[in-house]
Amino acid sequence: MRTCSKLLPFIALLGASPLLRAADVDFNGRWDILLLDENADKAWWLEVSGAGTPAMKGKFIGFPGGDLNDITDLRIEEHQLLFSFENKAGKREYLAMYSGGHLEGVMMSQGGRTKFTGYRAPVIRDHDDATWLKATPLTLFNGKDLDGWSGFGNNKDLGWTVEDGVLKSTGHAKNLITTGKYWNFVLKLEYNVAEKSNSGIGLRGRYEVQIQDDFGKPIESHINGAVYSRIPPAVNAAKKAGEWQTVEIRLVGRDVSVTLNGKPVITKKQIEGLTAIAFDPWEGQPGSIELQGDHGPVSFRNIILTPLYQPQAQ
């Protein structure tokens, strides 16, 4: 087999044999990506369709940016998947090989190389139908301290305080995650976002419902109440910065509904995959609730999660 000489150093970097071959169609599908870096604080997502045909397309959530991006530079050479992105921070090239049902890959940039493994996104059969019942509500924030929460990575220099039943971020805080993990649920909370600030609520550590100072702004997939870069709200129901706002999020499988300040803004829409806030790529498992604290001052209170269950599943 002839192997492109340009790719040989990267094949060696991945620790794979250049004699391994994958059918082009093996790259098709949705992939949840685990970064193989001990300091990794994100998970990525990739979708490939049409591999093995002239109409191959791709979508990516990862680095740089975190938005859902169409991949314009996507190709397969010698049965290796290659794509790239370029922005003000420079160009990054990605290479992935298909091996044993998953992807082994590397991101290359001037700053170095980051290895990753891609796992096929699981089929999740739970859907938001009439069979789900509410269990006993859980108070995730006790209004006194951070019991039940930890800083992502560690608890040093969190940047959060608790005052008068309110959880406050300085605006340069670590993201907070619950020590408990949850599957299907209704999450209700109140938040107060400062002027020109934004935050987010991570569901299972994978899907972000956006919080932002955007009263009166046009509807798009990054405004208050959106599933970040994936699902825009039907209306902009945001209040002005500095006012307390209430959000209720219902998540069953990948089906999500969001009610913001009493107005339904997303109703039973399917989240196709991870968003920028993701740190946990294991979509088929319960995950943490995450509060973003590093994009400006934000406060939270009255954080209540109600698990959902089906009677036969108990």
C-alpha cells in the first residue's frame, strides 16, 4: 500500500501502523471526542456525512471557538480523515484514523499537538413523551455554602461567594459542577446577569443553555435561552441586565424544552450533540449540572432539580 509521506509522521505520533486501512464510509456518523491531555477541560464533537462520496460534509465543535462550525476543508487521504480551521489565533490541522470502531486523532498547531479519541455517539432511546413522572425535587444549592458543588479541576481560587442565599461569581471564576450526576430531569433556577456579561447552564456537563445580557436583541442561537450554537429560542424572552430571571429546563434523553421568564422558548427539540461547554463526552451516562462563571459577573439562587422517571423503570 502506498502511504502519503506527509502523513507518516502523524501516523507514527498516533502510535498506529501505516498498514491499517479503513473504509472511507467508516468515518461517517457523529463522534463524541475525549481529549487525551491531563489538563483537558473540554470535550469535542464531530459529524461526518457522505464519506466515500464526492459530497462529503462535516460539522465540528471544538477548538478554536466552540461554535458549531461547518468544515470547509475536509478530505480523506490514504484512508486518513483530515480537516483544518484558521482564525486570528492561527491555523489548526486535525488528522484522525479509524481503528477498532473509534477514531484516534491529533490536533496540530504552532502551540503543539493534542491527541484525542473519538467514540461513536450512542443511540439514546429516551424521548419526552407522556410516560415520565416527577420524583422528589432536589435542592442543589442550599443557600449557605457550596456543599454539593466543586470547582472544575479543583477547588482552589474558585471565584464564587455565597451571600444571603445567593451564589455569586466575580466574573473570573471557575465553572462549578455538581458532585451528583443526573439523567432525565426538570431543572429550575433563578439568575441575575450583569450588563455585558454572560454565563451558561451545562446539562449533564454536555449541553449549554445560554445566559446573556441581550434584552431586545434579534433571535439567534447564542442568545438567552438558546441551546448554545445549536437551537435558537422561538422568542427573546430575556429581561434587562440586573433583573432576576427564571429559567426552567426539561431534559429527557436528548429532547430539551426551555421556559424563560414564563415563556416557552424551546419545546421538545432534539440536541444533536455536545456544545462548547462540554467537558464530559459520555452522552449515554448521567452527568453533572454546570454553572459557567468566567464570562462576567452572574448570580444564581433557588436551584432545584426534579428527576424524571418511568414507573416501570423503578
